[in-house]
Amino acid sequence: MISTKILRPSVSIFGIAKTCSMSSRAPPKALLQDMVVPPRQLFGPGPSNMADSIAETQSKNLLGHLHPEFVQIMGDVRLGLQYIFKTENKYTFAVSGTGHSGMECAMVNLLEPGDKFLVVEIGLWGQRAADLANRMGIEVKKISAPHGKAVPVEDIQKAIAEYKPNLVFVCQGDSSTGVAQPLETIGDACREHGALFLVDTVASLGGTPFDADALKVDCVYSATQKVLNAPPGLAPISFSDRAIEKIRNRKQRVASFYFDALELGNYWGCDGELKRYHHTAPISTVYALRAALSAIAKEGIDESIQRHKDNAQVLYAALKNHGLEPFVEDEKLRLPCLTTVKVPERIDWKDVAGKMLINGVEIAGGLGATVGKIWRIGTFGINSNKTKIENVVELLSKSINETR
Ligand code: PMP
């Protein structure tokens, strides 16, 4: 093979000419241009728009990830996460990664070979948890609801009593269907039958009621890019004392170093021991999360939840005015911060979403089994606003009419 390398003189930092081997490869032309980021109103299932107070953290200077000022910021984040999860759990921190990293962290720590895993499946996210467990060689049993519906909690209690799983997974707000799965009494059934209770709140935290301690949840994870209005990149997570006890008594070490909850807990200052280097935290994203939690603290978590509920009513009313129907028929089972809307007959969802995007507004189509059947409208955090919501539905209706 002929080498493409040529010899060229170059100057070292000391000014002494030397000869080095350099590649003749031209730089990508695209990178010689400035990056184009058009303005966009993000009313899809996430990411949502960043609030100004969060966006401005992204240009702050970096600190070292073990500097005392950064350690203080991490401590503030832990307090904020305990506040929004409503928990006293010591092991409350954020995994460096998107929502999936929260799911993977929970599962690699809480499951070990020989364990049984019960998945409550109301859409794509239950399937994803089951898929992950399959990859880990864990036995999985699924209890499912038709899309657009939740699994009755009595059926979940029965399945726990019969199957006797070690871990039960429930997605509180399934973003593929827009269903909010009721969680009450599941934690009690888990305690009674020796199971741990794991909840995905990626699409629901801050937008619908959640109380980790009152619900007896053993592990809950979320993400930053939905109600929190921060950039994607961190997965808030919390482990109960029961969960930590199970992790400490594992027969086998956690297979992942990066997701090891005890190592991460030490790095985030959860165990009171001297902090060890674990990884380099995404400093700027932690700043963003700190600002997001500060915004929720100033509004109040219950007030944030109520606002999402009230503005969901605004959305339902606007849809009705324009002859559109929510996909989830039972209003009590609708996720207030993410509404799924039936695509009317003979309308191409993609054409409509495309027209909206040209106008700077994103809404999404379905996901998994709901593709082609629904649109998904996220009204997360600052986008849960009456005027903005009415404008989005107005544009949706106009775009539908233009494609008829
Ligand atoms: N769970 C739910 C309910 C979600 O909606 C999502 C993201 N849409 C995830 C998990 C995965 O999160 P991420 O895309 O941030 O990895």
C-alpha cells in the first residue's frame, strides 16, 4: 500500500525547525463553516427548550471536578434532587449520561444472575427495560396493557405475589403512548414479597405527582431534558437504603465500573467517606442541572406539577376546539406534560409535522407501536404555558388543513 504521508518541516514551540510526518488529508469543508443552529420551539417529547437561566450556565468557565466550589455545586444538586424526587435517600445523585444511563445504572446494580425481573409494560420503555435485562441474561416476565391504557394496579400486585420477582420495573410516564401509570400500592406489594421497586420518571418528573418515599420506591431515575429544561446529559437517580443494602450484599460485583452505584455515590459525596476520583463529571451540564433545580425550587415542586396539570387542560380544550382528540381516552391516565393526539383519517402525520417544523415548531410522531397513529406534544417546564400551547395547537390545525 502506498503511504499518503508526506514529510514537511514544522516549527516546535521552541522555534527550532524539525521534520515531522503529517497527513495530507484535507480538513472537512463543513467544519470550516460556522455551525448553524436555527431557533426552534421544542414541543416534542424532548429535549425541551432551555430556560434562559439554564442556557447562560453553559458559557461559565469550567472548574476542576474535585475543586471545592464544584463539590459544593454537586452538593446543591443532591439537595435539589432529593427535593424533586421527594426522598430522604442518601444515595441521590446524577449519572453522567442521558436517561438510558439511569436505566442501565439501576438495572446493573439491582439485578444479578439468577434474579427474576417483572416489567410493567405500557409502551416502549417497558420493552426497553426487558431488552436490557435480556442482554444481561436475566429472566423477565412482562405484564402489559394495550397502548393508550395502564395496567390495573391490582393486576400488578397479583403478578408480584405469584411471580415473586427480585425487581419490579414501572415507567411512570411512557412517552411512546402518553400514559401515566398509577403507582400507588405497588411499593407495598414489593415490600410484602421481597422485591425492589424501580420507577422510570424520565418523562414525568416535575410534571405529575411523584413521591419516592411515600410510594416506597427503591430506585428512581429521570433525565434533564424534559420538565427540567436543561440540556440532555445527566440522569438524576436515587437509591433507597433497601436498594443499597442489596447492592452491598451482591454475590457478584457490579459488571460496570462506570455505573457502579457505590462508586458513583462516593464520588457524589453520598457515603460520608473521602471522595475518590471516579470519572470526570460533565461540569457544564452539572451547572445546568443546578440552575434547573434552582428554578423548580423557586417555583415549588407542587406548584410546578399543578401548572403542568392546569396547562394540560388548556391543551385538551384547544385540541377539542380544533376537532382533535387525545389518544389516551381516560383523562385520569393522561400524562400532563406529554399529550398524545390521534392523527385524523387520511392525514399524513409526517407532512403535518414537517410543515410545523418549517414554522420553527417541533412536535413528534409516534414511537414504536404508535408510529403513524399519533402526534406527541410535550409541554415541559417553561413550555407548559397557556399562550404557547394555544399557538402550537393553532399551528397544528392550520398545518393539518394545508395537507388536506
Ligand atoms: N424513559 C423514558 C420514559 C423516556 O421518555 C426516555 C427518552 N425519551 C428515556 C427513558 C430515555 O432517555 P434518553 O433518551 O435521555 O436516553
